[in-house]
Amino acid sequence: MKRSRFSEEQIIAVLKEQEAGMATADVCRRHGISSATFYKWKAKYGGLEVSDARRLRSLEEENARLKRLLADAMLDNAMLKEISGKKVLTPGAKRQAVAHLQEVFEVSQRRACEALGVDRTTVRYVSRRPDDAEARTRIRELAGQRCRFGYRRLHWLLCREGWTMNHKKFRRLYREERLQVRRRGGRKRALGTRAPMAIPQGPNQRWSLDFVSDALVCGRRFRIFALVDDYSRECLALIADTSISGMRVARELDLAILERLAKPAMVVSDNGTELTSMAILRWSRDRDVEWHYIAPGKPQQNGFIESFNARLRDECLNETLFTSLGHARQVLAHWRHDYNHFRPHSSLGNRTPAELGTGSVGKPGWGLTPNPVVAITPKHGHQTGHRLYS
């Protein structure tokens, strides 16, 4: 609004001259104003003294200030309602919220930052981080191949390929690519007193075995016999069949001993009927191998094979639909080969059983076979092995 060149005191003095008897035309000519301006002044300031005019001006200024404050408060309230229900915690979210308010309410960046309580330096910050497009692509490829691996194992696999990246940056990229693996819940177990388990100090000191159950796509159930060396975490056998008796278990143990060229000092198992049969007792006596049965209802006493079973189910069984028993044997053979030679184990310092035995990747040690073997059971009941070369 254009400011008048006459103050309130001067306007009231002009009006006083007209009230004293001077003609209106003479007053206007003397002060260089139009008659319309004179009558507008008279409508606004007629009958007022200088003190009254000053008080009126202060009231108008206060009223205008209150109107501005009310309008600002209403605008702030509207902007806060616009982003209500949205989490504005990270710097990126704050930048997006400020830009949204600027676009919707046509306010300045300063005003939007004041409404949200955001520092303007945060909004104006421009990241200088590299895009890491190649690393992100490789991380997505590894996560696609290893669907149940977390960021720690994926990080070790990436570092093995020659990438140089610390775990903090890798975790940031892993989180930004939304590759987090949802942990599958399990049933609740009663907590009791647990004695610490003695850790074997060398290979072939103790083997653990157990059975895992799964089903084909047609609904037919089958069992998997798993055998693990507790020291090296090597999977010695992974046999799938519709029925596995105690005699079959004894035969598989003999084959594992032949492949490994050594027999175990102790074998640990639960109290299943196949493992408490006369065939197993006879095998233990003839081979001079101590057989230890865990307490009934205490699977934690056989923790090594239970941990292996969890990895087997999480990374292989739950990720594969088996069309036939032959298909299941092929998948298990390849998974066992990968488990022994390429999969990093956190309990081994992120090494593989092959690396623990030889100090290098891909070379067999302690009887490790370089290629996966599929166990086939012919009609005559004798087991043969066929190698699957990739």
C-alpha cells in the first residue's frame, strides 16, 4: 500500500482549517490535494484529535499483527496436518516433506522448515557419496542366488570376489536395496538348566547324525539322513529315501568311513528306533566306536546336527519344490557340495570345512569329495554312486 505524504497530525490540521471557516476548495488548493481526498480524510479523521488518531493507528497496527499471527498459525496447522501420519525421521524424509509443503502450499523453503522444525542445512545438503551401482548389482545377484543368507555371509562372499568394502557400508547398501531376510519363527521351547557342550578339538573325534523329513509336490513323504563332523562342520552324508532303516544307517556310516579314510571316536544321536536297533548296536561293537545317546526330549544336547538341520531346511528344503525322489537327491548332493566347499561358516571364522582342512578354497580335505555324489538305491538294495559334473 502506498504511504501518504501527510501524517495523521497534518491531516487533522487540514481538517481543522476547513472547520475554522475556510472554503473546502481553498483548503484543497492550498495543500495540493483533491476534493475526493479531502472528504475521505474527513470520513476517517473527522472529529478526532491528534491523540485519538495516534491511538487509532496503534490499534490498526495491532489488529493487522494479530491477523498475520492467526493466518500464520492456521497455515502452520494446515501444513502439519498435511504430513500427519507420515514418519519424518531421516534426513531424506525431511527433505521430501519440505519439498512437498513448498509445492502444495506455495511457501518458501524457510517457512516450510520452520513449520516442521527442520534445519535448513539438512534440507540443502547434497550428498557426495558414490552411487555404487556395480556393487549394488552384484549384491542383488548374490542375494538372489542365496535367498536365505543375511548380510554378514553375503558380505564375506562379496569380499571373496575381490571387493573392498567394510561391513557398515555393505549393511547400508543391503538395507537400501531392501534385501533383509525375514526370520522364520519357531515354536516356543521350555527353558531349563543347560550344561555347556564340550567342543571337539579335532576332526573325527565326534560325528552327529539325525533325520529330517520333507515331502514331494505330490504329497509323498520322504526322509533325509544327515551326518556331520562336529569339529569341521563338514556334511559327511545327506541321503534321501522313503524309508531308512538301522541297517541302512550302518551301511552309510561305513561308506562315510571309506570316503574319509578314518572312523570317528564317538557318534552322537537321539533315541530314534532306527538308531537304537540291534543293527546299530552291532555296528558300534564291531567297529569299536562309542555311541552316545542324548537324553530324551533334550535336542540341545545334540546341538551341532540340530543347527545343521536348521540351515538345511532354511536354505534348501524350504526353497525347493521336489518333483521326485531323484530330483531331491540331486538337489541335496549339490547343496552338500556347496555347503562343504563354498558356504562360509561363522563358527569357523567365516571359512568353509574345505578351507579349515586344507587352507584353500575348492581343494578336498579330510575326505572331502571334489564333486557332488548322488546316492541311488537300485532294485537289488545295493547302493552305488554316480557323480554329477557341472
